[in-house]
Amino acid sequence: MQSTDAINNQTFMMDFFHNGLTTMFILIALVVGVSLPILFFPKISFSVTRKY
């Protein structure tokens, strides 16, 4: 994106970092959502895929 207008550049940067932060927060929430049950209930979470 090439623009000489300072307001357009500032808007682009704000949108870029807003989208980046939103993506990072969603990824962290997904990692936490997967990790917590495994950490708190290891026997139950591994017995789902194992017979013994």
C-alpha cells in the first residue's frame, strides 16, 4: 500500500495493529482453552484416546 497522505497511513497502521492484536488474543485464548483441560484433568483427557 503506497500513499502519501499521512491520515491514510495512520489509519492503515492502526488497522494493521488492531487486527494483529485481535489475532494474537484469539490464538492465546485457543491455546489456553486446549491446555487447561489437559493440565487439570490429565487422566480423563488421555483416556478419551486410550483404552487402558
